[in-house]
Amino acid sequence: MTPMSALQKTDPEIAKLITLEEKRQREVLEMIPSENYASQAVRSALGTVLNNKYSEGYPKKRYYQGNAVIDSVESLAQERAKKLFGVPHANVQALSGSAGNLAVYVALLEPLKDKIMGLSLAFGGHLTHGQPQSATGQFYKSTLYELGRDCLLDFDAIEKQAVREKPKIIVCGYTAYPRIIDFKRFSQIADKVGAYLLADISHIAGLIVTDQHPDPAPYAHILMTTTHKTLRGPRGAIIMATAKGLKKDPDLGKKIDSAIIPGIQGGPHDDQTASIAVMLKEDSTPAFKTYAKQIVKNAKALATYLSDFDFDLVSGGTDNHLILIDLRNKNVNGKVAAIALEVANIVVNANGVPFDTQPPLYPSGIRLGPPAITTRGMKEPQMKKVAQWINRVIEEVKKEKLPAEKDARNEFMKDFKSRVYKNKNLLAIAKEVKLFTSKFPVP
Ligand code: DSN
């Protein structure tokens, strides 16, 4: 019996929902830049008998018997990660990026005393970079930096802030920054104030290991990456100590491992570890390098076509896999745009833009990128079509004015949602997109 037919027999409700999600992923233009289509090989390692095992500890130092095979799986994942990223220590057990970042803080910081310095979420940082809403900003002190008026990293301001605030960890690496990150400049600042430099490369790791983005390993002390974005793996994370990190703190690797277990996690998800190992093997191939190159080519082409339609791209364009559009010149709210695009089978996310004046649930922009559609084989000529469709959708909802006042806004959204799913022009685009995507197979 195949896994799907077993599921169908036991739980047809869930089997049906999975089939529906499969269909959705096949039919849409999946353009959330942090999502991707993992290969069948990567997904095949998930949900195997490895799911049945407890393996608290690390290879050859487990708290449970019966781990000979799991030890080999985890050692293989560690070795492949070390080789791919060029680092001497890798921990492959963090269950997600949030857990990965928290483990780094648990490893190195004293609660309520030591300080994290990360980019504010409103400027493209992440909750776990010391935001006050997150445990990382509550258990530890934090100071958040912002981008300059040009929407780029302002290193002089960052340096001044670091000197003033004396953080113990500086975090670089972002969720909505379309430009190259100057890791060398960050390392000069971290070294000047004696801080650890943590590069959260979750978004751009796939570009880094294929030389499409400068490598942080020579400059940062710690690298943390999720595995399901441009790396195209299962959900999960890898925390790495670099050679520079071990030079600063010879116990860094041990501290990271202890922060994962017993610090913040118990047993690892061994099927996830196996899947990460498969991903790392795929990511070492020439085919993956070609893929990553194409992501950047596609993102640049899409940015150019969108600019031709007078879309206001934050920072003026992109160097990586993502594009952030400020929709204020189009008089369309980001949430309104994201919903309308989804009706047209184009999936992006509403996103704040630097210096946004709108609340996080109704931000002024949208964030999109081509990692997933590049996996399906789309190239520059297809980006022109994508830009045309996005433009048609935004033109269609230009008259939808989101009120500023909360109650009026809620009323408006109710009314908008009751109309937008029946909008004939959007549904016509949805049909075109569906026909188009049917020509590009998902893995
Ligand atoms: N949720 C991720 C993203 O979409 O960028 C960051 O954690």
C-alpha cells in the first residue's frame, strides 16, 4: 500500500485536504519568497520509520538505545552541512529557524542582562532578532536598528548604535531585504564592540552556497539557516559555528549543542534530519547551482518588468531572490493587493515597507520572489507574463480604498471579501494563470 492510499483508507478527510493543497500548489504562481517546492526525494525521507525513534543527545552520545542507524543519518547530515557551508561545526537538530535563533541566544547570552542587536521587524528583520513581541526581546535586552532613508543598511548608524548599546550579539540577515548584505562591514562593527556576529541566512542560504551572494562564513561567528526556503529542503534549521567563531570562543560548538539539548529542545525529528541530509546532497550539485543562478536572473527580470509598470520597488530593485513593492504610489493597500492576487492565482504576502505608516496586518506593500516558480522551470520570458498579470490585478483593485479607522476598515474588508472572490476580471486572470502553470510541472 502506498503512503497516500493508507492515509486515504484511515482518514479520507485529511487525505482529501492534502489532495486539495497539492492541487492549489500546482495551479497557482507560488511567489512567497520564503516558500519553495521540495523534491520528491527530500519529501520521501519525511514520514518514514525514522519518525518512530527517540534520539535525545548527539551521535554516539544518546540518552536512548537503538540509535546506530540514526547516528549515521545525523553524522551524514552534519558532515554534508559542514562541507557545503565551509564551517567546522554544524548542528542539524533545530526544529525551525525561531528555535535556531533562540538556541544561539541561550548558548551565549545571560537572560535579562545581555543584549541582542537586530534589524527591526518593521524594516525587514525577524521576530526572533530581539523584537519586544518575541521571547527573544523579553528574555534578553535588545536594541533594534533601522534602515537609512534610502532603504539600505546604514553602516555608520549601525556602528554608532553598536558602540553606544554594547550588544553581545549583532544579528544580520533578513526577511525582506532585497540587496546584498556586506558581511565584512558587519564583522568590523561586531569586532570593534566585541560582539558575536550571527548571520541569519535563512532566506539567502541557497544563493550563498552557489556563489550567488557573498559568503558570510569568513566574517560571522555563527550562521543559522532554515532549510525550506532557497535551500529547498524540509522544514528545519541548521546552526553552524564558523572557524572565526571557534577562534573567538573554542567552546562555541559545544555551547550551541547544549543550548539545543538540554537547553530548549528534547528529541530531534530524525526523519527531518534525514531529509535535510538529502537536501544538502541535492544542494551540492551543479544542477542546484544552475537553479540558484536562475532565481537571481528571474528576480532581476521580474523587477525590471514591474518597474516598467511603475511599481515602486523598495531600494529600486533586487540583488537576490526577493522583491518588496511599496504600493502607496498605486493607492492600493498591501493586504487588499495580496487578497486580489490570490483570487487571480498569484500568491504573495502583504508586507510592511520601510517607514510604513500602516499597521502590520494592513501594510503598504507586498513581498514576492521567484524561488518556487524557478523550481518549476520558469525563466526570464515568463517573468514578463507574471509582471503583466500582477499589473492587471493591481489596476483592477485601484478603486478599493481601505479606510484608516479600525471599525470602518473591518466593514470595508468584509464587503471587499464578499465581492473580490466573484470579480470576473480577476477570475479571468486566474484561469489564464492556471492554464499557464499547467505547463510547468511541480516536483
Ligand atoms: N516566515 C519567514 C518568511 O516568510 O520570511 C521568516 O521566518
